Amino acid sequence: MKIRRVLATAVALAVTTPAALLSVSPAYADAKPTAQTQEKQSKPTIEELEEAAAEAQKAYDKAAQAKAAGIIETRKTLDELSNGTHPPSRWPWPPPSRPPRTPPRRRPPPTRP
């Protein structure tokens, strides 16, 4: 029983401590906002937009190739499973049957003299 109390206290502290620290942290923040630089407040140029579009297109192409490769691999695995050439799993299926569980014995009520 002592272990349960200790564990319950530890779990309560582990759950509440981050919330308490996060709720207190704004009090430690500076009252003054940080100075913003004036270097990059203009609109992006056409060259910068074209570079960003080219990078986005490369990332999209790479993701499309990965998706196509995943679809091919999935179809290959499904074909192997349906043909019976896929390696068998380590776990037996169906699971072995268990004996029925017996209910616990109850103590007879105490007799009073």
C-alpha cells in the first residue's frame, strides 16, 4: 500500500509540474518587446519567389515518387500474400485456445459465537 501512495504522488507531480511551470513562465518574460530589424520587411522579389517555387516543385516530385514506390511495394506484398509465397509470420494463427477461467473461491462468512 505504501508503494501505491508513493507512485500516486509521483504521478500527480509528474503531471502537474509541467502545467504549473508553463503557466508561471510568462511572468518571467521581458516587458519590452525585442527590437525588430528593418532589413527584410519588403515584399519578396520575383527571383526569390521563383526559387521557392522550384524548391517546392522538387519536394513535390520527390514525395510523388515515394508515394508511387510505396503503392508498388504494397501491391507486391498483397500479391505475395494472396499467392501464398509470402514468408509465414512468427506468431501462430489462430491463437491457441486457453482453458476456461475458474472464478475465485469466496471465503465463508465468519461465524459469531
